[in-house]
Amino acid sequence: MSRKVEFYQLSRKFVDSKDVPEKFQHLIYYSLAIGHHVGVLDCFRKIMGMDREEYAKWIAKFPPGEGRRKLEGVLKWGEIEITREHIGILLRSLNSALPGMLPEEKEWAYSLMGLLRAIAEEPAIYLVVRAS
């Protein structure tokens, strides 16, 4: 079985509210709104994936710097989060690397750019990138 790198996007948050007394129901909504993860499960959906070797070749085309280093983290640590604070560095890296990418790599780049724009519009969204 080949090893993969997969991108997941937060699709929703889940709270098992049956365990929360009625008088504290408002705390569930407050917790979701401010992003606390006590009793909150983040539910993800797979957005894209690729072979681990293809991923390594793709990010090797990025210019040296923070954006490339961020994406290399998945190969080193097995998982990374991409949040609003990473949008600028990743968009700059993607735009710089586009001219040297193969058509399939450009598709990945455009998909990631779209996901980053979604995070910019809705800060509660974030991505998790996992290597298996």
C-alpha cells in the first residue's frame, strides 16, 4: 500500500448535547463560537490527497521559506494544521512556485489556494494535513 498525504477541511463541529443539563445549553453555543474544544468534536472531510512522494516533489518546487517549511512539517511530524495565520505565507509560496509546476501539481495548488481563501472568509474553518 502506498503512503499518502491527505488534506482535510473542518466541515462542522459536534457537541453531544444530551449530556449537558438544560440550564447550561447556552455554554455549548458559546464554546462553539469561541473555539474551545472542551466536549467539542471537530468533524473533517477529505478534500484532496496524493502519494507521499508526489507531495514531497510538489513542495520541493516551493521557494525556500516559511510556506515551504510549513508544508514540509507533515513529512516530518505526520500532521499539520493550516489556520488563518498561515494564509499569507502559503499563498505567496504557491504563487511563486506555480510557473514550475506540472499540470497535476497546479491543480493541487489551485485547490489549496481555494481552501485558503475559504479560511480567510470564515476563520472557524481550518485544514489538517496528514501523512499516512
